[in-house]
Amino acid sequence: MENNLGFDPSKNTAAQSADHHLESTIWTGKSSQILNIKYFALYGIIAIGSLVLANYYSGWISIVAGLCALRMLYSWFYINTATYTLTNQRIIRKVGVFNRETFEIELYRVKDVLLLEPFIYRIFSLGNIRLVSSQKTTHNLVLDAIHKPTELREQIRKLVETRRSEKGVGEFDTGNY
């Protein structure tokens, strides 16, 4: 029985194994809602202020509170629907509430894995991981506000080295920056 990759597991030939490595999911995750704290604070203050003003002035001002609530809800959904998937071959980021965008980087193309831990993120065991790649379409990919970023960074680094060995790919910089 062939799977969707065109690989028949019952036929274990060396050619199939070399050409069609099975892709397996290593890690999946989402960004923390801490990314929304500034929006929640700002729109929350505006919403409360507009409700207070609506009591003294026109009730129409309360529409501002409703718009702020909608914006806060959209921000929550945007972060909540964004997903990251790390496989043994690539890393994939899907974002979008209404329209969806998918970004991916083949692991053998990753040139550098940077870990950024702002103070407020470190309080909550969060951090940003930035992948710099040789890929034209996705030169930089940032995994924002990820839980336990140090462990994930090490996992990515090891998978990159493994994938490069499998593909027989090395890194060559020409010095043009």
C-alpha cells in the first residue's frame, strides 16, 4: 500500500529509502499569548475609558469599546492559530486567521540558529529562535515566544547537522554580505 509520498513500505529497497526518507514530526508548538500583552493592555484601557465616557456623553462612544474588543479577539486568534512544526527534514510556520500563509525552510539550508531571550520572556521560560537560511524565499524565520527555547534550539541544531550529513551538503560562504 503506497502512502501519499509515493513510498511503498512493503518494498524496502535501497533506492526507495534513499529517495524517499519518511518525514516525521519531531515537535509542534505555538507562540505564547505574551506577544499580545501590549495590545490587550492598550485596547483594554481604551475600551474601559470609552465605556466610562459613554455614561457621561453619547452612548455611541461605546462602539469604540466594541471595536477594541474585536481587535483584541483578532489578536488572540492570530497568535492562537499560528503553528510551528519541526520535522526531521524541515521547519514549517503557518500563520493567518482568514488568509493562511505557510513558510518553510529545509533543515539542510539552515545556516545559523540564534536564540534571543528578552528579560520579560525569560520570566516565563520563553524565547525567540531565529533561523537564518540560504533559502531565497524564507531567508529568516523567527519562532516567536516559544516555551523552553534552549532545548528546542539544540534540537534544531542537531537535526540540521543530521540532515546536512544525509544530503551530503556543507556550508560555503563567499564573503559577500
